[in-house]
Amino acid sequence: MSDNVRREKAVYDIVASDIVETVPSALIVLDRNLNITSANRAFYQTFRTSADETEGCHIYDLGNRQWDIPSLRTLLESVIPHRASVEGFEVEHDFPTIGRRTMLVNARKIFRPGDHDGFILLAIEDVSEERAARAESKRNLQVTQSIVDTIRDPLVVLEHDMTIVTASKAFLTIFGITEAETHGRRVFELGQHQWDVPALRHLMEKVLPENKPIEDFEIEDDFPGLGRRVFNLNARKISQPGNHTSRMLLVFEDITDRKQRERDALSLTNEISHRIKNNLQVIVGLIAYEARSTAQPFVQGYKAMQARIAAIAQLYDLISQSSHGRTIAVDAYLREIAKTMSASLLGNASDIEIKVKAESLDIDPDRAVPFGLLVNELATNAIKHAFPDGKGRVVLSVEQVGDQIELTVADDGVGMKDKDAAKTPEKRGSDYVAIFVRQLGGTILSPPSEGTGTIVRIRIPLLLVPSGTPSP
Amino acid sequence: MAVILIVEDDMFIRELTEMLIQDWGHLTFSAGDADEALSLLRSPQHIDLLFTDINLKGVVLGGCDLAHQSVKLRPQLRVLYTTGNFVTDGMKAEFVEGMHCLRKPYTPNQLQHSFEDLLAA
């Protein structure tokens, strides 16, 4: 070996050993006889061995022959002699010291200047954890797929870009799509683009980034082979513990039959309501007819009767609009009463206004009608008598006071003189008020001594419960 | 005095209403269905206001269709709807813009106020 070659070899050795020590993969160098000439720190750490135990040792003899692995033998004895390099050769083995491991081996034949025999560099990467995670993920996917397939409602799992990861058997069967047709396709592109609805797209784009689920988004359309159907769509983010990726679960609930039942019920309710209201209209008309030939002092009574019939009919409409199922929202109910009274008694040009100040409270439907009639009676009295100059304000308010509810009907009008109460029509109105209050199990509080106008306060014992309280 | 066309399929309600409106000094015409109403609207007879039931002889929004056709024939015509059904948002969307609706049972006072509001507009 010339001096130049020797110097070059020395420099080469220093550089090579520096590189070898810095590389995170486990490296070993073998001579042509498969004896280990050197290994790096990563190798010793990974396989819990030392330089003394390793260097000079035959690869198969290392660590009580734990490296005498058939697949490694194949690599070293049959593959390497014929090729300059091998990459990604997978070796799975039970190592007595570190347990079962999957190793990815890259091998390369290297020739130093002047050395024709060369040596073999083996880079060994422990991919056991990655392989275990992949196997776990595959098992999870299989479990997920089995769950997905057992759910009767069609559903799909989507990636961030809305491409389909998996679709349930129910989805494929109901929408007549093959599994292959779903792969890599966005949900909006399926079928005749029935799901390509801008409002749905907008909501779906928020499910993953904002973790905002979609609840009951309704789509009605003609579906090939199914006819006209109504589907309820629900979507939410799903993520696996320990896994940073998340996906969207989109479930399609066929609500066509339920929707039809609701429509039938509504149509029947409308038909009944139409007939009842027409009959009430006939009664109001009959009273109007009688009033034509009645002496003027009694006409007021006929008019009041017509107004009360109209009020009862309107209260039933309001109750159906303010209903929470088994209870009526008093705040919404009062606002509707105010709106109806303004329209019927005041008109657009009036300078009298009806305001509502109400806490969020519920009342049971049985008491809603007398409650509404009570409010109607008090507010009608205020509108008729408090404002001789046609200008003022009536405030309807409801608040919870302890275990009672206080209804206040207050106006800023001229106030009520004792002698007014004795006049016939108002007296009758007061009688009605007293009956409604008794029906509601309440009491009329004495009016405040100061202030202008008329204030009527009524306490009703626990007929109302706060909104959101579950019904018994 | 205004000229009012009443369209109501219930004869009793139609005639009682007509009588009331006449008492207030207006001139009335009446029809039991949309076709009858449209032939009146196609005649030279002056009409200020159409007062129509929404559900006409089982046609759920028959009064709404009638109102649209009537306003097409006579753009100045005022329309007052009435119905015994719940007035839904879907129903309101079918109304001719700026027109009113009176829920049944309406009192003579309510009807009179509605006429005054519409005729003054």
C-alpha cells in the first residue's frame, strides 16, 4: 500500500466513523466472511450489547446466535453476493434480549480504495412500533367496518376533503352504489348529486375544523330506485385516542314515513281548524246580525261577546304556535297575544302600544286558555278606558316571585275611579277577571297607592315552571 | 264608499258579511269561487278591494292564486285575505306584497279596521 493510499484510507476511516456515529439508525459493518468489524452506538443501544461483545464476532454467533435468522441468512448469503445494494428487506424475529421485533434492513457493499474484498454495511431500522400501529389501525378499521355494517341507517365516513373512506352496506344497498364507486369520491358527487346542497356543504365544512356537529339537516329529493324520499342528515367529528387524524361520520336517516305522518296530521289539524273557525265565524256573524236590530245601549255587550269568541279562537292558534309539546312558552304566548290585540283592537295608525316584559317561563296547556283570556280581558279594559285621548302604553309582564307567578297588566292612562267599577260593562269584565283568577287558583293583589294609570297584579300559585325544567 | 268583492265558499258567512259591509256604506259584489270572482274582475265593473278566503272549495291556497291573478288584471286592487287555518310562513310567502290577512273568526270591528287600513294605504 503506497503512502498516498494509506493516508487516504486514514482520512476515510475518520470521516466514515464520524458519520456512522451520528446516524440514528443501527449500523454494523461486516467483512466478506460476515464477521462484524464495527457497529455504531445506535446498534449497541437498540440491541443492548457492547463493542466488546460485538466486534470480531460472526454475525450469526452474536448474542447467543440470536442473529442467526433464516431471512437474514437469505439476505446475506443469497441476495447480497449478487447485488450491490438491497433496501427495505424486512426481518421479523424474537430476540431473547428485546423481544419480538420487526427490522427493516438496508444493505450495501462498499469497497475502500485498494481493498478489493470490500465489506457490507447493514443499516437496521426497528420498525416494530410502526408495524404494530399499522396492524392496530387495520384491526380498528375492520372493527369500525363491522360496526358500520351492522347499523341499519346508511352512513359514510369522510376525510377532510369529503372523500369517502368507507360506506356502510346499508348505504351501498339503499343508494344502489357499489363499494368501488365510492372510493376516492366526494359525497357531493354521488348519485345525481342529491347531497350537493350549498347549505349542507357549508355546514359540513365546519364539522372537522370547528368540531361543530350537524343535527337533523333535512333533504327531500327524488332518488333513483327509491322515489321521493326525505332524509335527515347528522354529522360529527370522530377521532381515535392517540391518533391525530380525525374524520367525519355522516349518517342518513330515512324519515319519509314520519314526515308523511306529520304532514297528514297537520293536514287533518288544518281541516278541523278550518271547519271550527268557519263555524265560529257563523256564530260571530249571527251575533252581528242580532246586534243590527238591538237598541244601542246593548250593542256594546254584543260586540264584547264577538271579541271574546274571536279571542278564544285566536288563543288556541297561539297555543299551538307557542307549544313546547306539553307546555306553552308564556313569553312567546304573551307577545303573540299583544300582537293579535294590537292588530284587532288598535290597527296600524294607533298611538296606543302594547309592550311585553316576560321572563322565560312555561305554563301547562290546560291553564293557557284562562290565562290568555285573563290577559285579554285586562288589556282590552285598559285599551278601551285608559286613553280618552287615544295615546298611551299598556305593559303586560310576567315574572316568577318565589313559588308564585305574578302577572301585571299596567297602563299609563287616566286611572280608574271607584265609580267606574260600578258601571255595567266594566263590572261584567271585572266579574270575568275574578272568574279566570279563581280558575287559575290565583289572587288579585291590591293596586299600588302611588303612580298614574291602572295597575292590576295577579299572583298565580306555581302554575308555571321555569323554561327547560323537565316535565314530570 | 268603496266597492268590495267578497269571495267566500260558505254561503252563510258570505251573505252575513256582505250585509255587514253594506251597513258601513260600501257597495258589494260576491262570488263563491275563483272563477266567478275572475269573471267579475274581467268585467268593466270598478272594484277597490278583494276580500277572499284562502281555502276556496277545498283548494288549499285557492284564494292566494286568485289574488295574484286579480292583481295582474287590476294592479291597483287591494287584497284582504281571511282563513280559518294557521297562517304559516309558507302561506305568507304566497300573499300579494303589502296586503293583509284576517284570521277567522274575525269580528265586524276587526274587518272594518282592516278595510280602513287597506283603503287608506
